[in-house]
Amino acid sequence: MALKFELSRLTSRVVRSDIGTRIIRAGESVTSTSGGGLGGALTWVFNGFKSLGGFIWGQLSGLFAFSWSKLWSFIVSAKQFIWNFNWNASDDELNSQIKAQWEALASQLGGTLGNAFGYFTCGIVPSALIFCFNEPLGAYVLARVGEEMAEEFLGNFGALLQSTLTLGVRILLTETFKTARKIIKSNSKVIGKYLGKNAEKLVNAWGSKDSKPWSFASAFEDGLDNTFGKEGFLRNFAEEFFEEADEACIEAGYVVANAIDSYQAMQVLSRDTVPVLGDTRYVEITPNRNVPDERIVLAGREELLRPAIIQTLTTHEQFNGRDLGTIYGTAPVEVAERRHRPEVVLKFYRKQNHNPAKGEIVEALSMQIAFRLMNKSKDDFATDAYLKVLAELIYQKFATPPFKIEKGIETYTYADHEKGYQFKLDVISQQEARRVVEQVLDLQRHSVNDDLLRRGSRRITPVNPNGERVTILGHTQHLPTHQNKGIVQFQYAYLNVGIGVAPINLVDTTGRKKNVIYRP
């Protein structure tokens, strides 16, 4: 008996007829080269330049971004210009200076454009030709050349932009000065009427070709010469004092500006940081639409909720309405994954000290505090950008001045696994434990949850708390106390990335560690 199939009734054909004709537009893919030949190569090159242009625009936008460091640099440049400006220069001299600066800027502009033209002519064009005959090789060469070209161009363009801005400010100040001087000289008779003929002569002689140069810098030097003389103890003292004060003021301004920029960047980073497992979500599931009152509510991190939803629906479908008997035990508690996260370790010490005269021994003490960076992984340490920020924070919080902990015989614990904290602190009191926890949590802008700070069940029993002595062959010695009490001081901090990588030294106050990320 022969079997007959009606193709039009197959499920696949019915679905396709409902969807309609499928159309694949190769032009929608940026990297599509299915056209082949010169046309496909030109399309690929055009799309590549489009992507490269987006990258360059993104980098250029960073050049115009405001920062306090750039503002302070601009103020310092303006101050240096005004300080050394020749206020008695003639208009011709000022115009000559502006012209020379324009010529220097033209040379810099020519160098920037020439560099870009050379890369394009001898790099981009040959790479595109190679692509026509060997697409993989051409794509590789074009990517390398484009990357080098972008780096060279951005560096040259940044320098050109800074020179242009500096020249613009100088032209503005110079033209403003020339205009103001013309207005004052045009009213020299009025000035002479009120201030005398000598003032009128000085105004008329202002800026003449044979005028002696005058600037704040030269006037300051003349003032030092007239006050202290050209040589001698006081002259050298005054000159060095003012020079060092000026340089220190500029450096301190840069430190303040960089600190403000770093703080604002950390604030933005803390707001934009997404937890490793996503934000906390609340999901309400209705397994059976025919029973809308039956609902299951799940809560947790986004990445953990997805498989949990599938598992919940599967379990409900398999076991709903079936008698499974009695189930003993409880579900395991969810534990945050912390083992493979980077670990920051802070070390505190007190050196051992012998006092033979009194027969006393001050024993060495140590303490270690460690926590995990739950929003970081080993991939975040490909460069040292974050390491420098972290090391500088640790230095500010624990090394200036060195942070001290009063170690004692009472144990306190603080556990917040989602944020990477699990501390066990042997200190003198709960207030001391909270102070230490607050200082450590402040490194990541976290607040202390007082409900998580608890007194431990362990209490250290001191050995020989009364400082008993023993006499051996006529010599009396103090027995070791082993009280584990005393003040320990911060020494150094390092980072454990794991996976066989040696610890990375972040901060060191002892001077014995090598390859330290941050040194003051």
C-alpha cells in the first residue's frame, strides 16, 4: 500500500507560510565580505573606517572632558605667561611674538597631518590592496596599521590641541593688553591733568620701541637686589625661599586636583559597579495559569535566579499533586561564592623587645585582616589601573599615620559573605572591633551593619598574667606572659589573585618589600 504525503500540511511548511519569505540582508553585517572581489574589499574597508572613526571620536571626546587637573594646568600656564610677560613691549614686538607662535603652530599642524597622510598612503592603502587578494592577511595587516595610525594621530592631535589652546589664550591676553594700553594712551592728557606732567610722559612713552623691558619676574628680581643685595646670605635665602614656595604651591595644586579627580572617579565607579551575580530580583511565578491563586515567589541575584526559575517549574511539574511521603532535613543554605575572588590582606605587627636590665621580654604580636573583592575577578588586573587606586586608598587609610589596633583577649566576628567579609578579631572591646571593621569597610565605601558584629564564643586565657619570676642559679628572670595583649601597627598589604600568581605588594611601610604598587 503506497503512502502519500501532502507537503502543504507538514508542520514546518505551515510555520514557514505563517512567517513569510525569509530574507537575509548581507549588507547589515559590518564584517560581511560575501561579495568578494574589489567591491567586497571596499565595503569591508569602509565599514572598518567607520568603526575606526567611532573609536577615534570616543578617544577625542576624552580630550575635551573636564578635569580639575586640566583646569589647574591651565591656571599655572596663564600665571607663568602673565608673570614673565613684558608689559613694556611695543605693539610691533608683541605682533612679532604672536607671528612666531603662529609659525610654530603651523609646523606642528603640518607634522600632524603629514604623519596621518604617510600612514594612510603607505599603510592603509597597501593593506586594502592586500585584502583584495588575501582577505585574512589583509584584515590582519589593516588592523595592525589602523591601530598604530590611531595611536600616532591621537598623540599628535592632543599635543596640537593643547598648543592651539595655549596660543589662543596668549593672543586673547595680548590683544586685550594692546587695546587697554591704546585707550589709556589716548587719554594721556586727562591723566596728566590729574597726576601731573611726569605721569603723562610715562603714559606716552609706554610701549615705545626703545623702552626698557619690564615684567613681574624682572621687577621681583630687582626688588630682591634692592632689599638684600645681589649676593650674601639673606639674598640667597630669600631667592631660594620664594622659588621653592612657588614650585611647592604648583605641586600641591596638582596633588589636590588629582585627588579630587580620583575621588570623583571612585564615586562614579562605585555607583556604576554591577554586582558579580547581578542585582537582587524578586520574581512571582504562576506555574498553572488555570490556577491563578497558586503562586511561587523567588528572590535572589539575577544570575542565580535564572536556573532557579527553571528548576522550580520543573520540580512543580514533576511532583505537584503527588504524594511523596515525608521529607526529612532542610535545604542547604545558599553560600556566596568567595573562594576564587581576589583577596586583600592587611598585616599588623609589634616587634619583640628584650630589656635585660629589668629581665623583661615584650613579646612579638601580629594580626592579619583579609577580605575578598566580590566585584572583581582576575581579568580586572590585566593592567595596574585599579591596583594603583586600591593601593593609594590603603595607604591613606592605614599608613598615614600607621593604623594601630589594640589587641586583646576577647574575640569578635563580622561576616558579610555577599560583600566578601569574614573577620575574626581578638581585641580588647566591642568598640575597638567596630572601629577596625569600619576602617576596613571604608576601603570599598561600605557601611558597618551592627547586626553582623557579634561577640565570639572563644576567649583567650592568658598564661602567667601576673608576670611571675623564676630563679635559676641565682639569676632571676621574668617568665613569658603570652597574654596576646598589646598594640599592633600596620606594616604592609598585598593582594592574592590566586591561580598560581605570586602575591602583589600594594603598600609597604617597612621598606623591605619589592615591586610595591604604591610608594609615597
